[in-house]
Amino acid sequence: MPTTPEQASARHAAPQRVTARRGRTRRRLLDAALEVFAETGFGRSTVEQICERAGYTRGAFYSNFVSLDELFLAMWEERSARMLDDLRAALADVPSAPPREAVQAALAAIPVEDAWYRVSAEFTAHALRNPSLRDVVVAREQAIQDTVLPVVVAALERAGRRVADPAALGHALVAVHDGTAVQVLLEPDAAAVHERRAALFLNVLDAYSTPAPPDRPPTAPPTSPS
Amino acid sequence: MPTTPEQASARHAAPQRVTARRGRTRRRLLDAALEVFAETGFGRSTVEQICERAGYTRGAFYSNFVSLDELFLAMWEERSARMLDDLRAALADVPSAPPREAVQAALAAIPVEDAWYRVSAEFTAHALRNPSLRDVVVAREQAIQDTVLPVVVAALERAGRRVADPAALGHALVAVHDGTAVQVLLEPDAAAVHERRAALFLNVLDAYSTPAPPDRPPTAPPTSPS
DNA sequence: TGCATCGGATACGTTCATGTATCGAAAGCC
DNA sequence: GGCTTTCGATACATGAACGTATCCGATGCA
């Protein structure tokens, strides 16, 4: 459960009324943090760098956050939640296409952003050192699966396939996503990498589902789904 | 191409004769670096932490390395080369087993070490910011594939399967390895994670190979390979 | 064993980031 | 529009990490 917005900024006592500008500065600091962390790395980033980027001085930072660690966590939670929303929206947009097109559309809608990748890779590594952060990451991955799986399972069913072990498929999809994201970023210009990525997703979808006994005979597919 | 050992330690001119203890200190610094980076994170680690851990003062460090970045690179190259050797050895040990056992044996032989994972995740993120480091990482991944693929392809052939696109299989295996390694570290006690990991590897091996037309009819397998 | 070179320890000075305490301007309430 | 509260700016003190210049014990060679 994330920290409530009030308690984070406690100076002496919690402020009785919160002004509008506070929200703006907090947002700008969070945005600046992503950029700075991505460019410099979390460990090398300083409070002043972030404030400068956001257009403030350190006073603004210490009025809004206790430490860089707290900002790091807040930023990660916000961005990863946003990414999850984007994912949800992208999946809702391409519900009825056949598997191959659906996968390509979904991958195109969730571009691999290298700034975010760098930051989240570092955050994951950081979380492995800190039990409470570790739990946060695990919970987020669970949320991702809870979002993705129903859509994917439904889409596969429309294509006449049944998923025997949804949890296994969920983990496999996440692993493939993460693993191939690195490859995409390492060789950003290679079209082959993107194709292999999409192909791997398709293979996984195929491997984790079986042709369902047609309750009502489905429209015979012109090409086999594999 | 890694830097030659001499040029790294140039003080005024390259030393004419190199003593034995220099090798020891360099090694201890490299070993200490892995530990410290894993515990503290690369960006937060200091020269003094590493020297203290290794049992030296900063003088030893600056006599052997120019900067923390150089040490980071040297350490990564050494460890990842060592890991590649271990992998080679592990693959050589289990050549003739059927796919399922072979995969499990290989995964057991290459345990997911969290210290190394943390460090290499950070290194990868770091490399994405630095073109020359990026090339180093790409080259290393290529080397891994060149090591793994022949063995895997041969093993599959013994099992009566042919690999159509070895490069695609190589990338898929690396992606799956990296992606599932995180999951293993995030939930170290869950046996299910390990099983899903092995299953995913098997699925990939299966998806990227096809039953080969038997040149000589193979001994009929009692159970199907999948 | 004596001697020249090497390699790590020590001792600087400097820079940089941190966190706090205080001040003044902007924002909300009447 | 005056008054109070909030919030970010400023100033300051402190500590930590850096990199270098120098010194002296260790090491290898004859």
C-alpha cells in the first residue's frame, strides 16, 4: 500500500490545507526524476540535479520528499501504474484481431522506452536488496498478470484455443517481455529483433494453449494459428 | 576487445617488470568489487568501500585502475567470461540425456546467483547509456549464443528434432533465461517458479524445432519428446 | 646480499552533496 | 483586500569522497 500523499511531506505537523501548486511541483519533480535517473543512474543522481531539471531548488525537494529513496519509489509506482493503464487500453483496442495481428498491435502500442527500462531495471535490482521493495515489485507483477491474462485468455478462446495453466502463461509472458525488451534496446535498429520478439510471443501463446473442443464449431480458420 | 592488463595501470610510463603481488591485489579488488556493487549498487559504491573490503587503502586502487568505471567494466568482463566457461562445462556434462532432464540439469548447473544478477542488471542499464559499453554487451551476448547454440542444436538433433532458425532460438533462449532469472530471484522460495522456468525452456526448445525426417529411423521413443 | 624498481600507504587539499534552519513570497479564506 | 497559512528559496554548517603527490616497505634481479 503506497504512502499517503500527506504523510510524506510532514514538516512539523501535517499541513491543514494543501495548495494547488504543491501538486504541480510534486509532479514536476517526479517527471524530472525519471529523466535524471535514466540519464545518470539512480545511484549517481543527486537531489540538486533533479531540482534543477524541474526548475526548483533543493528546498522544494525536501518539502515534498524525505529522501531520494522515497522519490525513487514514488516515481516508480506512478510510472508503472501508468504503464499498466496504457497496457490495459492497448489491449482493449485490439480485441478481435487474429493472434498474429493482435500481438503486433499490442507490442506496437507498448513501445519499449529505454528511459523507463533503464530506470526499472535499476529499481528491480535495488528492490532485490530491500525486502519491502521486493514485495512491492512482486505485487506489481501480479497486478500486471491480473490485467493481461483475462484479455489474453479470452482472445485465445475466440481463436479456438484453451489455456490450461493461466498462471504459467502469465509468468511466461512477463519473462518473455522483459527478456526481449533488453534485446530490443541493445540493438534498436535491427528489425529482426522486433520480428523475433513478436514470433516468440506467438510461440508462447501457442505452447501454453491447446485446441479447444469446439462447443459450437468455430468458423474454420483459413490458416492455422501457429 | 578488452583492454590489455598493462595499459590499465599506467602511472607515468608502463612499468618494466610486474611483480606477483600486483596480480593478487588486482584480483582481490575485483572480487571485492562484485560484493560491494551487489550490496550497495554500483552508483552508490565508493572506492574506499571496495578497498576496505579487499584489505587495502585507496592507494592500491588508484595504482591499479583509473576510475570506478574501469573497475566495473573489468569486473564484469571477468565474471561474465567465467560464467560462460561454467556454462560450457555444464553443457558438456549433460550431453546425452533426454530434453527434460538435460534442461533441468543445465539449469541446476547454472544457478541464478543474485549478487551477480544485481550487478549485471545494473551493468546492462549502464551500458545502454554508453555506446562503447553497449557494444561490449552485445558482443558478449553473441558469444553466449555461439557457445550455447551448437550444443543445444546437437542435443535436439539427437532427440530427432531439427532447428530451422538457430539465431531465433538463440535469442529466445537468452531472453527466457534473463526474464525468468528475475522471477526466480524475486520469489526465491517458490518451487513453482523453478518448475515454470524449466517448462518454459522446454516449450521454447519445442517451438523452435520440428520433427526431423529420420535419415536412419531412430529408436522409437517410448514417450513423445514434448 | 645488495640494489634498483615497483606498488601500496599516507597525507594532503579540494570539490561536492547533504540536511537543516530561517526567511519571504504566493495562495487560500473570510 | 487584509490576514493567516503554506511552500519553496536562501544561507549555512558538516561530512564524505575524490584525486594527487609523496614516501617507504616489499620484491625481484644479479
